[in-house]
Amino acid sequence: MNRVAALIVILALAAGAVPLHRDSLPNGLVVLTYEDHSVPAVDVRLACRSGAARDPENKSGLAGLVADMLWRGSATMDDDSVAAELEFLGARHSSGTDYDYSVVDLKVLTEHLGRGLELLFGGVLSPGFDPLVFERVRASALSSARRTHDSPRAVSMMEFDRLLFAGHPYGRPAGGDTADIQALSLDDARGFHRLNYVPNNCFVVVVGDVAPAEAVRLVAELTADWQPAEIPALAPPGPTVPTGLRVRLVERPDLTQSYVTLGHPGISMTHPEMLATRLMAYILGGSALGSRFGDAVREQGGLAYDVRCWFDRRSLPGAFRATVQTADPATAIGKMREEIRRMHGEGPTARELAGAKQYYTGSFPLGYSSSGGKLRLVTEAELHGLGSDWLDRFPAMVSNLELDELKQAAARQLDPDNCYITVIGNVTRQELELPGATWLD
């Protein structure tokens, strides 16, 4: 997007005039259209409200594998034919999965929107599920999962998730476990698609050079025969609450630094205190520069280049997470816990709150000025039921937060004494200096 178009978006947001339209089709499919004629192109996202959290037991990675198959042929076109036509149209396409949803994305010139949508919905409604293509996609997923296990940072996070979300779908890798992926079958993929890819469990986001009425017409014509179905409720157990410090150490003599994740249960995206908690966490460790973590661990301590914390923003209650990569994990953990304790007891200052408000209200329009930003934020709003006017309301909601709200959020949502800690590195239990900790194998 050029600077003039970005400025127009920013001014529109400042005036509370986000041009977002929300329409519902008779089969339950929702169509959200952001009209923007600055560029003769359209971004389309088909979002399914079923992600990795819907993977059956011992079948992690299934949701991601299914999403990847939806651009790999349909009932009327094979994989090579779909790829060739997308290339002819100059279209970009992708798919992906998070814990709470899966997406199939398309970017195409306005003049090719109709045909682009035919290709997208051809795969979503009637995927080909060719056995040879399935094997290639599964092999790619397996390779990706293995690469993840090669990252100490990712391993630290996965070990943390296994502790906090024991028996919960958030405790499984979103991309899948290597053993699970190898055992996935074509019947598994067909079953997941049949159960979850129904119109009342999906929504479409259209961003760009198209009028809302035209976007709805095109989508309605292509999905007229798509029938709704009941979606079983997802009701897993909540996160496990640690008592005291519960620590898992994975010794890696080959590493020169340690990778640390510490935290405890968090809240869901729709929790009443999420916005106050979000700003409070930003002050505590939202950035390696300017946050309390950054000042204590990076600037004053010289212990790490990057240190930060956040609360998961998910459909089900997630986690509070703090991470650091350091050659001195004992000192870094001590400083991070000290700052968590101080925030828990005192909360932020008025000056810190003013800075956080300035950051969020200033960065929000910039993040929304690109097509990708619009897709992300509109998806987030619809997924969590925040309302189609949430993008208009967000800056005012941030501006209206009071200092006492952040102090209460800090007192209620931070727990400095009861945490899980995972450490991957060339360090021993004695060197971590965590007296009273419970060590987990």
C-alpha cells in the first residue's frame, strides 16, 4: 500500500469510519467485506473456526494438514491444474492453522476475483484428497515438525505447554507431533473436513477493490448448496495450576545459552479484563526496549538481547508467558520474577499507562493499513465475537482505561509464586538457584 492510501486509512480510523460490512447467508456463512479501491486487487480469507485444538487425541497436526490440502485439487481439478491456473491468474495463495482456527487465503487482481473464488471454494467445499498429494503434504508437515524440534526456543515453549496444558489440546504442538503426523491417514483428513468445514462454522473476509454487495453475491452463488451441520462443543479441562515453582530442565551441553519459558494460567480473549491485562503485560515485558523486563534484564543487567512476556489471546483460557535467551539463566529468571512480583503488588505507574496508551492507539492504525493487517484484525474480531464495530471502538477502549483497572488486572492475573519454568541449556539444577522448586522429569 502506498503512503497516500495508508494515510487515508489512518484518517478514516481516527474518525471512527472503518468501512467494514458484515452479512450472513441463509446457511450460516458470514461474509465480512472491507471495501478499499486504492489498489485493483482483492484479498480473500476463508476462516474455519476449527484449528489445532480440534485435532483428535493422538492425531495432532491433522487440522493443519487438512488446510494445506484445500489448495491441492478439488473434485473437478487435480493439484497441477489448480496450481497452473492460479499461476496464470497471477494469484497468491496460502493456508494455515492456529489452535483456534484454520485459514485458506487468496490474493488476486479484481478482474480475476470471480475465477479466484471458484478455485478457492472448489477446494474448500469439495477437496480432491488425492492419495499421492496427501503423502506429499504429510511429508512436508513431518519435515516442518522435525525442524521445530531442532529449535531450543520452540522446545522450551512446547515443554512449558505440556506442563500447563496437560490433557488439554493447547498442550499439543499446533503443527503436530512427529509420531502423530506419521500415523495420520487420508480417512482422518476426510473425516476432519466433513465434520468441521461447514458454513455455520466458517466465515469469509474480503478486503480490497470490491463492493460489499458484489462480494456477498459472488460468495452466495458459490456456496448455495453448502449445508450447515451441528458442531460438537469443545470443552477440555482447564490449564493445570502450579503450586510453587515447578521446573523442567532439559540439559543441552551443546548450547552456549539457555532458553527459558516461565508462566502460569492466563485468561481467554473474551475475558472482561483482557484489554487491561494486555496493556499491563506490555508495560511489564511487551518489548525488549522500554519495558520493565527490558530495563532490568537487558539494559541494566546486560543478560539478554531479547526478553518479553504476554498473555495468550485465544478462545479458551491460555497462558501468561515470559521468555528469555541468556547465558546466565539464574540471574535472568531472578530479575524477571522480581519484576513480576513488583507489578503484581504495585501495578503500573500513571506514566507507564500513558506510554502504553500512546503505543496502542498510535500503532493500531499502522497495523491496519495493510491488507494483511485488515485480514488479521477482522479475523480476530469475528472469531472471538468482539463485534463488527470493534475496530472502531478499540482506540477509545484503550484511551478510557483507568490506572486502577490495570492495577487490579496485575493483582488478579499475575502469580509470581506459582509458576511453571522450563529451561533448555547447558546448565544444572544447582546453577539455576531455585530453592524450594519442584523438579519435574
